[in-house]
Amino acid sequence: MGVCALLLGILLAILVLYGLLLFWVLNERLKEIYHLVRVSREGVESMKKSLGELLKTRGGERREENRSEEEHFPLHFLQSEIKERKGEGR
């Protein structure tokens, strides 16, 4: 009975240590994901700011040619990039 209890205790200790290791690995991975999300958010914010400034400067200028804003900033490039990213996520 003493040997069985000793083996059960060792097994329990190993399982607890394995659980702690898994928790630590998961925590580190979540930190990496949070960092990537934060960097992406900052990139999007700077892109919004740049696009807003571009639209303000373009809106204030009077062009002799009648061009749409899409000609200055082609949106189909962004749409194709979104489609590519959706394909990568699957």
C-alpha cells in the first residue's frame, strides 16, 4: 500500500508540474498575440490618420481634372489584400 501511495503522489506531482508548464506556455503565447494585435491596431490608426490627412488635403485642392478619390488611393488593392488574408486564416 505504501508503494502505491508513493507512485500516486509522484504521478500527481508530475501532472501538476505539467499543468503549470502548459499554463506558462499558453500565457506566453497570449502575450505574443496581444503584442501583435496592439502593433496592428497602431498601424491601422496611423493609416487612418494618414488617409484622413490625404483626404483633407485633396478635398481642399481644386483639380482641373475630375478624378475620384479612388484614383488617388486605389481601394481594390485593399480589397484584394483582405481577400488574401481571409484565405490565409482558413
